[in-house]
Amino acid sequence: MQDVYQIDKSRMRQSFHRAAKHYDAAAILQRQVREEMLSRLDVVKLEPGVILDAGCGTGHGLSALLKRFKKAQGIALDIAEGMLSRSKALFPWYRFWQASPRFVCADIEAMPIATASVDMVWSNLAVQWCNDMDAVLREFRRVLKPEGLLMFATLGPDTLKELRAASGNDHTHVSRFIDMHDIGDALTRAGFSAPVLDVMHYTLTYDTVESVMRDLKAIGAHNATVGRAKGLSGKRFLQNLRQGYEVFRRDGKLPATYEVVFVHAWTGSQPYTAPGISPVQFVPRKDKQR
């Protein structure tokens, strides 16, 4: 039986491609989370040679990282061509004193990046658009060098809880988001050491339900689950959505809650080994003395 919460990657890619032009104007949460992630780097001792921004969006995260780590080479990876096109516009000035980033259009779950070629993987609110957390973390672990840093933020189960409750149960209207503790377990399975995870809640406020939906559309966050309602939503659905959402109104505003899980972890000193493969050590034989 097919998982109704599985992400339709083709639909998701098209949504973000179309949203790229107006993305920055609506990406309020993404900016706030980016600044929080950057502030957490203040206590991290790292001088990365290569930084991969996995799910780079319009490129502002990688731009900030390359300004901080001036000797680093950047890789901007995103599944949507439109997002990469917007990213490229941020970087012409790098040509004068720093190598321009490489731009890669690919899925985080299967990245065309060489094994053990990256010192730091950064990902701001992109992992939640993947179907298999274990596959994502295995890919992050694969591309990272020994003593490499993984730093990402993703959405937790409380995200858009108001919209989920107001939408009813006839179809999947909001994606399924993974609990912090399950992410921690997946990090361990992928071979990361010393993972640190914590949660922050952000609340954006709106005047109407339509404003909530417009903002989600503007950042490309359409419902891309296979269990979504097919076709256009009718007037009855929108009327029921307005009515259901009104119970959450406080001080004249409608809230949209986002649970953000912040993660950082290290690869440790051991080189990457593919799942199911155990390294074999050969110890030189000592000849017996005659």
C-alpha cells in the first residue's frame, strides 16, 4: 500500500522552480532560521575547505557561509533549476577574490557529489521535502570527510498544526514531519557521532486563511503528498477551512506554527564505509627470530 504522505518529487520540483522568482519576499521563516543557524557557528571550531549547501534555495545561506569562511569553496545544490538560477545571481563578486561556487541540480537523497569530498554540509529547511531520512543522512555521511560537520534545520511534527486541524481528514493537506528523537536515532544509524538536537517554535501571524495559503504558495510549499486532493479545491473546502481555522484566532490574528529542529553532528575520525561493508585490516606478520 502506497504511503499517502510520500512526496511527489516532480510536483515539488515544479513548485519550487515556479516560486523562485518571488521566494525571498515571502521566506520570513527561512531567514530567521538561517540567522539562528549562523549564530550557532560562533561556538564551532572549523575551517572548512569545501562547504555543501544541500537544498540551497536562492543561495543566501551559502553566501553568508562563504563570507564567514573566506578560504572555502562552495557547492550549491538544489532540486529546482529556478532556485539555482536565483542563487547564481548572488555570486559574481566572488570571482575577484574567491572561487565561484559550483551549482548542482540534484535530489538530496541521491547526490552526484564525490565520497569524502566535503568538510561541511549545511541545509536550511530542505530535508523535510525528502521521503527517506535514513537515505538523506547516509548521503550526508558519505560526502563528508572525517571530522566533517553536518548542520541542518528541518521541520518537526507541530509544524502547521492549525492548518492540519482546520483542513479535515479527507485527504493529506500537510506533509508529515519527523520527530526530533527519530532524527537522532537516524543520525546514529548513519554513523554520525556527538549529535546535538534541539527544538524552537516560531509563529507567523496572518489576517486571513488566504494569506496563510498565499505565503505557502510563494515559497513553493505546495502540498506535494501523493494523498493530496487531486484537482482544484472547491468553495465548500475553503469555507470549511476558514471556519475551522477561526478557532485558533488570537488577538485578531491567525497563527501558523512552525516547529524547527536544529541539528549538528560530526563524522568522527573514521572514513566512510558503505552500509553492509566492514573494513578489513591487514596486520603485517612478524617473522619468528631464528
